[in-house]
Amino acid sequence: METQNLLNKLPKIKIVERFYLDLPENSGIYIYFKDGIPIYVGKAVNLKRRVASYFRVDLEIKTKRMIAEAMEISYIEVANELEALLLEARLIKFYQPKYNVIAKDDKHPLYIEITKEEFPRIITVRKNEIGKIPSIATYGPFPSSTNVKFVLKMTRRIFPYSDHKIGKRPCIYSQIGLCEPCPNTINNIEDPQVKAEQVKKYKANIRHIKSILDGKIDKVKGAFEREMKNLSGKEDFEEALTIRNKIERLEYIISPRVSVDSYLENPNLWIY
């Protein structure tokens, strides 16, 4: 569903006494509205519990103001925390809700950029840094740096990438498999065929990361399953095992779960 039409197709729930009791206890996104216009987008591990928290505790001044203005709410259930995180960022970027961008400056939210270079890098930037380096795609804003680190940490374990400029020696992350193949190493390969294979491998990792950030997780998983089946058919069981391990890691980060941090989450709305 395209972002532009998404909110028009969502049912809106009037904010009346104890309305939140009918909300699901699943991961998802919630959107507060005033006169049909989104004024805040948030994510939750448990929609019912998170939305209820706005009406059961003493709120900060800005949060209290937002709740006083809100007339309706909608929600979107998702399968896991990663999807909630990416959808939250996409909706905030598109709709620019008042209480997501209420700060006088916009220095806090982080964005993820995929640079447009010979060896594309995955980097984080602030709003005022966007565009300083040509990019293939930009994702965000992500309301907290913790969210950005979560996304990048989990994806990098499956699809190693570079976040550094080209140098002469392999970077430190290449030694622990998080920048593999390292662009610095690739540049030092003399055999044209071997070098081309490593370039292809590196750029494939970047494509997979882009697909995940675009929300096309099932597409990546499906491609891996087809590749594993093909390798098994050729009796290349060692490489098939490598692909299977990637599938298992991918399934782990997209599986529904509740983290310890979620239980410790401040129930108040945090607005920058």
C-alpha cells in the first residue's frame, strides 16, 4: 500500500474513555490524528499497553498537549519490531507529524544513507548532513539513535558492509566479518576475475540491505531460499550451509519478540 493513500484507508478510532481496551497486544504503529491530520506517529511492541500508557500516567507537558489535541487514532499491526521501526520512520518522513518534528532545530533524529560510490557505504547522518554525499537512498528520520544502531547492527551481521572511505589496508571490521569483502582488500586484488567476483559479492550485500530498509524482507528471504535450493542441487553443500545460516539470522531479526529494553521503556511520549 502506498504511503500517500495509507492513512486514508485506515479505520480511525475516536478517542473516548477506555477506547484502548479494544486495541491488539501486538507490535505495530499507532497514529494520532487531529481533524484528520496525523499529529504523531509512534511504534510499540504491544499496541494496547503502549497507547494505554498515555492515559494512565502523569504526562510531560508536550505529551499532555498532544493528547489534548488528538481526536482519533489508527494503528497498523506488523509482524515484528524491525518492520514497526521501518514503517514508523517512513510515515514520519512522509507526513511530518507536528509532534514528531516539534523541536526548534532538527538535530536529533538520525537517518541511514546508502552512498552512491564505487563501493556504496552504509552511514548515519543528521538532517543537516543529508545530501552532502551523493546517495542511492535515504531512510528515516529515526527518533532515537538506539533504533538506528539496532537496524544496522542486525543487518550487518547478515550482510557485511563498509562505512569507511577507501584506504590501503583492510579495515578493522573486516577482521571480525562485518566488512567482508572489504573494499580496501578488493582494490588490492590483481586478478581481474577474482576482483570482479568480490565486487559483485559486496554490491549484492548492499542490494539486500536496501531491500530490507525498503521493507521487502520477504523478497530477500525468498531469494536466499531459491539460491540455497539451487546450490544443494549442484551438491555445493558448504555454500548452501552459508546461505542457510543467513536465512536463520534473517528469521531471527524478523521474528516477533519482546526485548528487555521494551519493558524498561519510558511510558511517556519522548519528543525531541
